[in-house]
Amino acid sequence: MLDIKLIREYPEVVRAGIRRRGDDPAQVDALLAVDERRRALITEVEALKAERNMVSKEISKLKNPAEREGKIAASRELGERIAELDKQTAEADAEFNQMLLWLPNLPHADVPDGTTEHDNIVVRTEGQPREFAFTPKPHWELGEALDIIDFERGVKLSGSRFFVLKGAGARLQRALITWMLDVHTQQHGYREIAPPYVVKAEVLVGTGNLPRFGENLFKIEGADLTLIPTAEVPVTNLYRDEILEVSQLPIYHVAYTPCWRNEQMSAGRDVRGIKRVYQFDKVEMVKFVTPETSYAELTTLIDNAEDICKALHVPYRLLRLCTADLGTATMKFDLELWAPGVQEWLEVSSCSNFEAYQSRRANLRYRPEPGAKPEFLHTLNGSGLALPRVMIAIIENYQQADGSIVIPEVLRPYMGGIEVIR
């Protein structure tokens, strides 16, 4: 969440940032009005409590029964008024906290303005698309012909937007996950985490998934538990309500998890294949860093994700996202792999800096030096990478004229020596 001191002292700066994102800046004025009412109530309650304490001291000194009875009645009236104001204060507190949680993060000054994802900027493109001597097929045709993707049985089991990987297809996904984890832990310095796949509501609040994006979540009926939309959620909350020492920072974690997102998908959009589904697998990188280092850490985070793209020898491009496409980040970059069968760039990673937005929500703090007052950490995360779109890129880029698929060289040790899926 945003710093309430910033909102009080520089409301126009906050309004401008929210306006850049395409959100309603009137939220700031509504929040400040509730904040003013809440603070006035607190002041009034404290004054009445002080008055009641003074009356209580006077009662103990009075000898005259009539005077004592009068003071007792006055104290009782004060107590009733305090109880009513405490109730109003609690209601104002709840309204204030909810409004503060709904406020979006502010975009960094260097983020380009935009109104849709089409305003994102291509920073650079790496690699040349392969020239085929035949017309490349989409992954769903190749996968079904090789019997490594089963759409019909996926629908039979769970409905639309689900699929089953079989044989070498299942092994290819498992190989990708293991290889990516090995690269990030052995080469990039991340520590692997295996978190729960369900979390409490407060954990989703900590990363900003609640309350703004609750409609995208799969909640477990009858329990305060929700299936995670990304490993970012449990991993970012590992240190919630803790105070870390600066000597522990930076902390780099990486986790593989399945992910569930109940995204509202347009009818007829991406209905074929495995590009847009409700359940998918992902390897996620999460960083906990000091504020002064967070943008340098963002650059390294992008480099770590790019290393995976480079090793697969698939053309990719880096995008700087505009204000309309930031989600809860202050700055975000996407990596997209080229898929020749569907003739499309597919997003496989989003690398984000949240500054202290998540830390205030999850109460993630550190001491800049021993004995110093705790301050909020900066958090970052990035996919390293997301499946099944990496699968699509491999299947379509490495396809052969006979319908077989060559396994990228870096994955062959993880495939038991299989070099071609036939």
C-alpha cells in the first residue's frame, strides 16, 4: 500500500500518479476525507477518556453523597459517549484501511504513459526467427499428432481451458522446470523454496491480489484458503511481520508451483492450444532488497530471466510496460518468445519492482543498521519462466517437416538423452 504520510503531505503527487495509471484520482480525496474524520474521532475519544479519568479521581475524593452520585452519573454518561465514539472510530478505521488497500501503486517517473497494452515499448529483440522450408504448424496440431498433448481428455476431466500432457510432453515440461530451477539456484544465486499451494486471505492482501483482483482467484469453498495465482504470493509473504537485519539482505528465492487464475477470457479468444488456461506451471524468482538497490536488482532480475531465453535459442524480445499495464508494480518489463506456428509473441516473464508497496501490506521490514528503527524492504519478482508458453515456443520453433520436435540441447540431459520427439 502507499505511505499515508505521502498521501497527506503530497496528495497532488499521488493523484497525478493514479491518473497516469488510468485510475480515478478522486479515490485520494475520498480517502483523505475518511482519514480526517477518523483522526477527529480519535482526538475526541482521547479527550473524553482524559476527562473521565479526571472525574474518576474527583469521585474518590468527594465525601458528599449527592456530589459523588452526580459525578458518577457524569462518568457514566462519558463512558456511554466513549463507547459510541469507539464504535464509530472502528468503523472509520475499517473503511480507511479498505480504501488504502484499494489504492494502486504509483508508477515510476521513467515508466512510459499509455492507455492499453499496445502502448508498451519494445526495448530490443534478440535472435532471428527461423526460416522454414515448410509452413510451420501450431503446437496443438503437433502435440495431438505426436500424442503428447491431449485436449479432449483435459476437457473431459476439468472442462474448457484444461489439457493433459502425456509421455514426452509431460517429461519436456518436467525437464524445463528442473533445468530452470538448476540455472537459478546454481548460476544466479537463488535459494529454492517449495511453498504451500493454498494461502490465507491476508497473504493475498500482502501481495496486492486482494482486494482489487479477487475475481481472478479460485477460492476454496468453506475455508479461508485460496489457490495461489503465482508463487510470488506465498514466497513474498515468507517474512511477513518480521524484521530482518541488513546483513541478511539481499535475499533471493526461486520456487516452482502450479498456478491458478480465473481470468475473464473473451469468447473465441485463444480457444485453441495451451496459451491461455486456468491452470499452469511457473518458476518464479522473488527478491527482498534494500530500497537504494532495488532498481539495480531489477536489471539483474531481467538478466536472470533472459539467460533462460538465450539458452533455449528461441527469438525473444524485451518490452518496457506502460502505465496501463503495470498491475501492482512501479516498473515492469516483459519477456516474450516468438512462436512461428501461431505467428505471435508470447509473454513468458514479467519482471517487476514493487518498491515498498507490498512490504507495507505484509509488514516486511529490516534494520538498516543494528539498533536502528526498522524500515520497509523493497520487493521484486519475475517469472523464470512461465509454462506452458515456453512449451509452445519450443514445440513450434523446433518442429521438423515430418512433424517431429527436436529437443533443445540444454534440455537433453534432463530428457534422459531423448533428442527428438517423434
